[in-house]
Amino acid sequence: MVFFLFSAVYLVPLFSFLFVITLLKAIGKIVNKRRYGTEMFWSAAFFSLVMWSISVSSSLN
């Protein structure tokens, strides 16, 4: 339980920041008509980590 609270407080901002950065890189590649599969994978992974951490920590409280 302590790990989930730690991740909700300290890691969610980091995951959110990384999500925004990778999503912006993907948008830049879409505009330039390049492949963006790697960026979309990482943005989806970081977004799911953010949502998972928030949902687990809120359900434990």
C-alpha cells in the first residue's frame, strides 16, 4: 500500500510529464509525415501507468 501511495504522490507527475513529452514528439512526427509507432507506444504506456497509479491509490484510501 505504501508503494502505491508513493507512486501516486511522486511518480504520477513524472509519468505525466513523460506522457506529454512523448505525445508531443509523436505529433511532431505526424505533422512531418514520419513513422511514430515508438512514441505512441511509450505515450500509451506512461498514460496507463498514470491512470493505474491514481486508481489504485484512490481505491486503497
